[in-house]
Amino acid sequence: MKAITLWIALAALAISAPTDEFIAAASTKHGEFGGKAARFLVEHMAPSDRESLTAGFLTENLNLALKARETFPWAKDVPEEIFLNDVLPYAVFDEPRDPWRADFMAKAAPLVKDAKSASEAAQILNRDFFKLINTHYNTGRKRTNQSPKESMEQGRATCTGLSIILVDACRAVGIPARAVGTPMWHDDSGNHTWVEIWDGEWHFTGADEYTEKGLNHGWFTGIAGKADATDPLHSIHATSWKRDGGHFPMVWSPESKAVGGINVTGRYAAKTAPVATTIGIRYFKGLERVEMDGTLMAADNKPVASFRTKAGRADLNDMPRLAVKPGEEYHLTFALGGETLRTATFTPAQVEGGILDIREKDLLRVQRP
């Protein structure tokens, strides 16, 4: 019995040794704030990280985070609490722990050298960083929660992997950043992850979805406005390194509470006007999404709305969403090869999950009079 007790004590000591070494080194090199930063990182890290990460890994991450705070003008004035929670951490979710910070700082710093604010720098990174690393949206990625290295090796990721990359790129140059998402949209049409950056307050953007309109614009704003703060499945959460009791619900690991989270649904619902009943449209030729112009038609064959479907790097849930009236009958028409093709007639209630996936092979030819 004594031998077992001694073994447990020695094992606990071995686990704590790297973090103790890390905290001591941070205090020696960076003084009181360095020690505080190291203790914060250790206090809120996942138990598995305590067992697997080395003092060297943690030290490099902290040294580079503090270097970014000293180097970039927008980083100097970031409040201490936000720096610790949203710049210092070496991970976003439960992705594999890569030492990404040195590489991302080297890549991102030249891109943002002329930026005057964190917002401007974040916009530049969202526009140019994914091109630089040649990594874009593709559902053929190996898994959802890829590390930056895994995504770059494949050149592909979905919204979660892309958000991890953008958060890390921002943090590498001292911009506070976190991932935000919902496990499921209100109409059960899917989940989504995006990014928030802090520049006096939190602003959102879609990862690898740069728009000249600036921050706080995205294809998902309308549907995000229908999120329900009281329903864990249909609410919106932001990641947090600090653990205050909440957690980020990860759809790839639904039972896990390993990642801290904050319910931020109110910020999105409050800024968005009520949204009408809508249906989303995707167009497939074989297994591939393609861009196609179409028209929503009423039962009397009068056009209601025109639209263009999305494909390629657009998120699978990024699609035209058309306002419809419950109980009314509609169909869609498409011009293809000199012919007009149409879908069967449907009502909004018949559209499962609020999304119509159009298969070109199933379209009907419109009979001309």
C-alpha cells in the first residue's frame, strides 16, 4: 500500500514538474507579469496538457506572446485580462497542440506591418493569410478540429479548422481573438464556427470570408439572430481559456466540457432584426456543389425572387436564403442549355431543415405553351 501511495505521489510530482519549471522560468525572464501569465495559463489548461506538454513548449509560447505585446502597436494597450485569455493561449479548442506561434508570427507580421489598428490588421489577415498558406474551405478535410499544421498539410479545412487558423494568426501578432459558434442553427440546418477579435470591443468575421464591408458582416448574421440563449443546442458561444463554469459545446465531441465557453447569444440577437421564414438553396451536379442562377416562383408562376447558389470555397451553410410564406406553394426554375428546368412544387413546411438541396438530374423540363 505504501508503495502504491509513493508511486502516485511521484507521478503527480512528475506531471507538475514541467509546469513548475515553466512558471519559474517565466518569472525569472519576465518578472511579475511573466509569472502571472504563466500561472494563468497553467491554472486553466486542460488536464491532458499538464501531462503532455513540455516546459519548453509552454515557454516558447509565452515568450512569443509577450514579444507580440511589445512589438505591435495595438497589442500594447490590450487590457491584461483580455491578453491573458485571448492572446496568450496556445490552443483554441481541443485540437492537437502545435508550436504554431513562431511560424505564424513570421508569416503574419509582414502582412500587417502598415496596419494602424487591430481591426485593420485582422481584416488584412483574413484577406491574405489563407492565400499565403494555401488553405481553404473543403469538406474533404480529415476531421473537424484540425490543428493549423494538419490543415496546412492538407490545404483544406472547414469552418472550425479555418477559425483556429485565423484565431492563431491574430494572436501571433498580438490581436485578441477567440472562436465563436453554435452547435446547431435554430432551424436545425447545421452548425457553424467563426471568429471574434477585440479592438475596444468584440467584432466578428467569418474565417477566410473576407469582405470589404469590414468586420461585423457575414452571411450568417440573419440566421444567428434567431439563436436561443436558453437552449444550449441553439445558442451561440465564444471560447474562453479561463474557466468560470461554462463550456464551449463541441459538436465533434458532444460529451466534452474540456473547453471553456461564454454564452454570447444576446450580442447577436440584439443586433439583428427579426427574420422571416426562409428556405436555403444549394445546387448539386452529381456530388459537386455548383453556382447556378435561379428563380423562386409562386403557385401562379409569377417570380418571387432571383438568386445564385454558391460553391467552391463557400461554407456548406453559406447559401441564398429566400423569404417565403408558410402554407404557400412554390417551385424553383433554372435556365440550363437553352431549356428551363424546374423543381417539383413544395411548401415551406415540406423543406426538411429549411434547406433545399437541388439535384440537377431530378429537375423537370418546363413544357412550353
